[in-house]
Amino acid sequence: MLKLLSFMYPTFKNVHLKFELNGKYYSYEDLNDVAYSFIKEGEPYQQALGVFLLDWLDGKDYIVVQTSGSTGAPKPIKIKKQAMVNSAIATGDFFNLRPGDTALHCLPSNFIAGKMMLIRAIILGLKLDVVSPSSKPLIDIGKTYQFSAMTPFQVENSLDDMDLLKTLIIGGGQVSQFLKERLKHKQVHAFETYGMTETVTHIAIKKLNNFSAEKQGKTAFFETLPHVTVSQDKRNCLVIDAPKLSDNKIVTNDVVELHSKTTFEWLGRYDNVINSGGVKLFPELIEQKLSEVIKQRFFVTSLPDDQLGEQVILVIEHDGLDTVEVSSAIKKLKSLHKYEIPKQIFTLPKFIETKTGKIQRSKTLALLNR
């Protein structure tokens, strides 16, 4: 527990005395005026922040948020505000965030990851600057920050400015091998996150660079935040026990390799598993390997096959790409097992996405039949 919280555990009605929003302190009562100002006079990203602030200040003990829709139709769910406070404290403990630390908010506030950036600042006493959630949020910033959160796409477009950040968490999509390689020599301490709307953003963290000498060359696993433990169901899917975030255990569709009650390796989505000739293949693991030679956006999936049952295919977001050249580069990959090599390669000019920019695989795959 942070020293500042040792005498009183904060509730969702508390605002830390060190909290600042765009360079100015606001009390709990002041935030109501800030919210209306954002909604009436702000840019779209500020309006979204204002709407969330009004929800936070409405006197109810919960907010209603939309799930991302990456694996099904988006749906509204209730999240307790105290769970969001608890999540903020757990993140603060894990990363040793202190009152007065600076933070950059560059995510959409319509979704849980963006909402939590504000709540962390309010509860932990961070000095938060809010900028437009663009593809290049660090451009023209001109100052350094101790903490920020971005999507993989934002990180890829901000690599030249990464040294402006001390600690960065990356979520909202899988971090490619290509991006991991690019982050190896950056000073920023970068972490991949695992979580979902139902878990009030991330519940586990995986370090991506700046490893200590004894951990060099070793596989990094996801490590859970304080007060979170994990197990598996009969499908080998992750089961999350986070009593400070949810009243019930959360059963996921994420297949994992469990290493302890607090560490695991993510293999892929249960509903994405490909059974090709009796061999179970995880598209997400194949994608990690393929990212070494494919720089465009892509995903691995399957089509029915008379002999194999399912055949592995590759779909790339590009118009007019030389697939023969891509196929040749793939076959040279030593990390790729023979069963993992795509039998066919397709290209599409544009993928179908969720509102948060995640690829909708099934809907995008259906475009091939049009």
C-alpha cells in the first residue's frame, strides 16, 4: 500500500491533493464545472472526457461502460467505481507511482483504458496532461512524463520520441515481435498489459525491455497486479480471481500456460484455435513469428480443408502486395513450424475494425467471399 494511503483508504469521492489536470488542481466539486466546460467548449476527445467525469460525479456507485467488441457484439456492463479506485491503487503500487508524478493521457475516454488514466491521476495524485488520442501523441510534446499508456499502433508511430517517457504500458492489442525488437534499445520501461473491460483494464503486466542481468534472454511472463490470482478451467483458459475488482471470478476465453498463481503465458483465444491435421495451432503465436517479416497489418486464421480439416491462411491489409515475395520470406523463418506456414495468402485493402481499432477477424474474413 502506498504510504500516502496508509491512514485512509480512498473512495471514489476522494481527490488527491497533489492531483492536477492540465496544470491545475481541482477538487471533487470543481470537477463538475470542468466536465461541463469540456462538453460545451472542448474538442471531441475533451467532450468524451467531460461525459465520463459527469458519470463519475453523479452520486451512483457504478458506471456503465461498453465492452470493446473484439470477440463479439459490444455490450454495456456495470463497473463499481470503487473497483476502479482499487485498480488505480494496484497500478500505482506495481509501478511505484508517487504523488506529483507526471502522466500523459492520450487514449480515448470513451473506453475503460482512457477512463482509468484519469482515475489513476485523481486517486494517486498524478499531474495529468490530456492530449488528443492521435496516432502520434508524443509529437510536439516538448516535456517528459513518468507514466503513460498507449496502444501498439501509437507506440509504433512514436518510437523516435519514446525517451520522453519513463514508464509506458501498452494495451488494446497484441504487441508484435517487430515492435518488441524496436523497444529493446529504448530507455523507456515498456510493459505489455493483459486485461479487459470486465477486469477494469489490466490485471497483469509483462516487461518488454530493460531487463536485469539475471533475466536477460529468459522468457518474460505476465505477472498479476497485487491481490489478483489466476487459475485455469478445463479448456486451459484463464480464470481470474480479483476480489477487489469483481465480486465473481472471471472466466475468459484466453488459452494460457500457467506458471504459478500469479504468472502465466498467453497463447491465444480459444475461439481462434485452428485444428489442422490434428495439430492445434494458435494464430496469435504464429502472428508473433510472422511479424518479423511482415510490416503491414495482418492476421492468421483458417479455411475449411478436405484433408486437414482446417488450413492456415494469412490475410494482409494491403492493396497490390506481392504475395509470392511474402511467401518466400515466410518460408525462410526458422522459428516457424511446418504446420504453421500459411497455405494461402490473401490481401484486402482495408480490415473491418471495432471502435477501438481492433481487427474483427470473422467479419474481415467474410470480405474474401464477396
